[in-house]
Amino acid sequence: MNMNRRLFIRTAALVMLVPAMTILSARLRADTGTCGGQTITLPFTDVMNSSFFCQIAEAYFSGLTNGTTPTTFDPNRTVDRGQMAAFITRTMDQSLRRGSRRAALNQWWTPQGPSSIPTTPTGSDPVAVASDGADLWVVNEHGSIVRVRASDRKLLSTFTAPGFGSSVLVARGLIYAARHSQSGTEDLYSIDPAQTGGAATFVVNLGTDAVLELAFDGNQIWASTTGGAVYIVSFGGLCFPPCVVTKDVGSAVPLQGILFDGSNIWVTHIGDNSLKKLDSSGNVLFSVTVGFNPREPVFDGINIWVPNNSISSDVTVVRVKDAQGDPLMTPFVLATLTGNGLDFPYAAAFDGERILVTSTGERVSLWRATDLVPLGNFSTGNGTYPLGACSDGINFWVAFYDAGKLARF
């Protein structure tokens, strides 16, 4: 071996050894304490004498803070409002991420494309899907509602109801679907989950306008309609069979999406491109302008996410609750999201941590709910036409209209 090569090897070894010795030195000087009977070593050199050593250790191990430098924590340093905001949001994000059912099941992945998205054939033209916590209930536009087991995607049973429809609701221990009959009436049907299949049970005639979506406020079932009104269905007391009230929301233009936020019912109004807040009688309390052709929104506990199914391909995020979870007197548009694969977005779903938005341009897009950060977008494959979506707390589930399948994402 010539002298130059030996010199190069010795120099390279020293270059690698110096940072390694620096790291080792820092570790040797790291502070050690006892927490819960266990010896804990931190990379910091200024926390040994702190009465909050164990709390500092927990903050470091949970990802709340990395310290002011790699080797210092500055335990007595004053925290400003900006730093406090960072600490709180990191804590919240870590809690959501590490406390989710996906984390408990070690399912950290996100499907990256059609080949990693398993599907179940459901019948012709599935449009909507809802989870009861164990199974998925899928409405096929023409004639049937099917039950799919979430754990293995097995189709368990098929229920029939005359006419066509696009709505499904899990409420009152039952499954509800609205169907538009050949005679021009809109009828509400129910399914007892204890059934193993067969005909759905007729509940009540709603009216003549077709129902687009259903919601439940803990007392009444609400339905958005193609005629610009809501149907309000009440049960019990003098309402036997159930009582139905029709309430006009404004202009004979379809109300598409409908949801309950724990306090109020909200509907998306295609007529004036708005999200409207209703009281318990269906009166409009407030209206927020969103994007063009708003469709099926979702509530994340603080905000409502409204996909706008138009060439603008955006999602309007509306703040409707304050930090304590109380309704805002004046809801407002928090953000208008674009990009991230949005291509005529249609429906949104929330899994407790992330928001999924389907696009009829054969894609799904993900955001982190806490800070609206995009998490990526993924193709669902040619000929899928993704529409309705929901989450069971582990996975998202998407109805592939053209493909006649339910997809687990």
C-alpha cells in the first residue's frame, strides 16, 4: 500500500472518529435520574438538579420538545406564546397519532396506489357508505343495500328496497336509507342489523323530492333534498308512525350534503354555493359562502370541510366551533385548500386524525386535520369514479361508483 493511500485512510478514519467521539462525550455528560424506579438518561446536561426532571424526560420522549440545543434544555428559561403554541400542537398531534386505532394495530402505512387498495364487489353503482363501528353499509344506487365486514372485507348480506337512492345512515340502532319510488315518492326504509338479509322495512313516506343525504341529531332524522328543502323525521310520543315536516331552506335548488356537529344541522346549498346552519326546526341561522357546487362535507370536531365539485377543485374549511367546542356566533372560512391531487372533489371523511377527500377524477387526497397540512394524494385507478366515503376509525372506505366496488384505503 503506497504512502498516499495510507495517509488518506488514516485521515478518513479521523474524520469519522471526531464526530463519534463528540457524540460519545455528549452522552457521557448527559444527565441521569430516576423516574418510577427506572434509571432515565437524557441528552441534556442542565436538568440533573431540576425538580421536574421526570416531566422533562416525558416531554422529550413523547416528542413534545427537543430542547434548545442537542445538549441543553434550559429548564428555567421563560416560554413565550409562540413556543407554547408549538408545545401544545405537538402534544395534540402526538396524542392523535400514537393513540389512534391504526397505531395500536401497527398500521402506519398509507396505500400508495390502486395495486395496494383492496376492494369488495358490492353491486351496481355504489354511491354512499357508512360504518357502524364493525361493518360497512353500502348503498347501491339502484335497488340494494349491502353489508360488508370491515375486518376481512367479506360481503355478509344484501338487503333490498324498491326504487333508487344515494343515502345511508347509522342511527337509533338501525340502518336507514331513503329510496325514490317509481311512483315519484320518497320513502324512508330501515334495516335491523340483527337481520341476515332480505327486504328492508318501510318506515314512512317523506314527500316527493328525492333525498340526497341523511343525518341524525340524537332525536330526529334529517334529509337534504333535490327540491331545496329538508325533511325532518320525528319519532315517539304522538308521532306513530313517525312525523315528517318539510322545511324550505331557500330556492328550489338541491341541498346536497347534510351533517350534525353536536349542536346544529348544517347543509350545503348548491343554489348559492353556501354552507347553512339550521336550528332544531330547520330555520337558517347563518350562511357561509363556500366554493362552487359544494357537495358532501365532514365535521372534524372544530371545522367543517366542504369539497367543491367544480373546475376550481378546492375544499373550503369553515370554522364552526371555538377552542372549547362551543358554536361560534359567526362561523367563518378558515382556509380554501387547492392542489394535493384535488380533481372535482366530491366527499370528505374524518378518521379522528386525517381528512380524506374523494375526487371524481379518480383520486383521493389526505390532510392532517389539526393544521391542514397535506399528506399526499393517490390514484384509485382507471374506471373507479370514487364517490361516498367514511371511516371506521382504522381505515377509510370509498365507494367506487363505476367499478361497483367498496375500497378500503
